[in-house]
Amino acid sequence: MNFQKKLAANDFVLLAEMHTPKGINISRLVNDARRIKGRVDAVVVPDMDNGIMRMSALAGCVLMKQDGLETIMHMYCRDRNRMALQGDALAAHVLGCHNIIVANSADMSQSDHSDAKPIDDLDETQLITTLKSLEKGKDMSGFELDGSPDFTIGCTIPGFADADSADKELATARKKIDAGASFVITPSVFDIEDSSDFLGKASELGVPIISTVFLIKSLAIAQYIKNSEPEANISEDLIRRIRKSSDREQEGIQIAGETIAALKDRTQGVLIQTLGWEHKIPEILDAAGL
């Protein structure tokens, strides 16, 4: 059963994020993908996520498809104008990549090309509307297409600092759903109980909610997230658990697995995010009992 059908059937979906290389050596990407073939429902391929220049997401998706994995391609408004975005969407469909996440993009000031000029010709809601227009056989200027694509479109909710900010992000997500998004990716969940109120509100959006589960690789990373991203809600108990562990790397894998298992009754899926440790995804799935 493919990703779209599993969403429609209210089945729990497993997604894994895999970044393309900063270069042309695809061996690591391909090998990591092969390790999870048959264990996840789709591979999410970001497009120069966090402002880091990499091989395009479209190329990554095609490589995954060639190895028999279903893919979900990120699209951002930061780097391309409306013509390029539409052209990429049509190309993706022709190349067999029919799932798209219209994602929030990192500010260019944090990029490894900080002097690059952001485009932001469209916002995320407008891009979703444009993709739905392509499905109806017309481009953004109203010209008819010679053959129209068919997409499964998702959107993201960025991190938020407090309950009021969460409500604003949920309201924005509602606009994206009204525009045509059919599933939502949430920020990383580190504390199930702390996230329960938000996840409950998100479920009222009426579309599948897929929570991000981020692999904490070390105590230093946990402390960094806690200090620099307080909205992530990493608890002192979690910090202590990692600090006391005799194998902190394995502890992070176990925490991710436990989080996935706990989310099975609360959301319709998870997106496993490892940021360079994609080779650890099979161990995380083992820890989750999947």
C-alpha cells in the first residue's frame, strides 16, 4: 500500500528523512536508503534544508525511486520564483515523484551561502494553491497545461514558543489545508505529555498529523537544543537520562524509538529525522519495535 493510500486508510505511516549530498557522491545516500527499504512507507528528501547548499531534492527523489522507495519531496519558497516552482513540480510528477511537502525554510542568514538573495515570490499557502491549480490543468497565470499532474501535498508547522504561538501556527496550518494540503508535519516531539495538548488541537485540523521524531545524538546536542530552542521543550529529566547513560549514543536511539512507539496512539505517523545519521534509522526502528 502506498503512502497516499495508507493516509486515506488511517494507517500509521513511517517516514524517514534523508538529505542529498553536498557534492555528487551518492553512495552514502543510496546505501542508507537500501537499509530501510521495506521498513518505512516513504523517504522525505529536503531541498537544501537549513540553508545548506546540496544536490537538489528532485535528484534525490529520483535516486530513491530507482531503488524502489516511495518519496516525498520538499518544496520551499525561499530559493525559486513561481515559474521555477511550477516547472519543478511538473518535472517531479513526470519523474514519478508525486508527493510534496511545502515546507518552512530557514532564514538565509543561517545559510552556508548567507550572501545569497532569497526569492520568496510566493508564500507557502500560495504555493499549495498553485500546485492545486496545476492539478486542474492550469498554471498560475491561467494558461492551460498539456497534461496535468496529480500530487499528495503536505505542509509543516514550525516550532513555537508558547501556547499562543502554537494557536497561531495551527491557524496558519488551517489556511494551508483549506488551500489543498492533505497532511501536516509537526515540530519535533521530545516530551509526549508536554506535547499532548498541542497534538490534541492539531488533530482537530481534520487531516493526518505526522509528528517529527528527532534523534538526539549526544548530551551536548540535547543541551544545545534546550538552551537555544526552548520551544522544543526538552526536559531536565531527559537531559539527566542522557547524562547518566553509559552509552549516550545508544540512549538517544532508545529515546527516539520509545517516542515513536508512544506516538502510535496519538498521531497518524512519524517522520524520523537524524541529520546525517541516516545509517542509524534501522536501529531506531528496532528500538520502536517496528
